[in-house]
Amino acid sequence: MANSKDLMLANPYSKKRPWILSTTLLVLASIGGAIGINALWLNPAKDLGGSAAGATKTQTVKGDAIEYRYGVIELEITATAGKIESITEVQATASPGYDEAMPILNQDAMKAQSASFGNLSGATFTTDAYKQALSSAMSKLG
């Protein structure tokens, strides 16, 4: 009968595996690199926080028309010395019910003085399009 020491030597799965640590580190580095590339290069952050700080006189500018799921939004803003004085909807079409979001979004944008304000619950697509239209108009202030 064989003793336990002989059985351990005969078992190929009881040997040390020096490659396990290096393989584990390689896998973790690959996953970390993929996450980093995805976050930084493939999906860069969007700047929706335009500001009217560059304006020194009264200006009225019209932004690009933004098409979205429920219609089109195009805004015109008037700003004096970096402060938004009015936001006018040149085009603001939406499905019934979503059109009620426009006055609320206008009020939020005036309060924030930028496109950096929270989403309107239940009108996420409309809010995103409004912010893009506002950012477009603000980028044209000079």
C-alpha cells in the first residue's frame, strides 16, 4: 500500500503553478485597460454646461434646431453682461403632455443661468433636447 507522500507526488494537480499569479495579473490589467479606454476614449464626457459669462453687451442669438424623439426644439436667448435675460422657444414641438415641460425647463434654465440643471421627471428626452438647444445657443454668444 502506498503512503500519503507517494500519493501527493503522483497527483499532477498538487504541484505548484507559478504561472497562476502572472496570468491573474495579466487578466486584471486587461480588464482595467478596457474599462479605462471605454470610459475615457470611446465615451468622453459631454459638456452641456455652457455659460453666458463671455457676453459683455446685450446679445440675442438663436441656437441650432435639435430634433428628438417627440419633436424639435430651437431656442433664442438674450443675454447681457453674461446674464441670461430671456429664453424664447423659436420651435418647441412635442407630443401632447410633453409640451407642458417647456415652461418648467425655461424656468429651470433661467434659475441655473446655464444648461446645467436637473432633469424633469417623466420628460427626460425633452429635457436633454432642451439642454442641447440651450447649449447650442449659448455657444454662439460672443
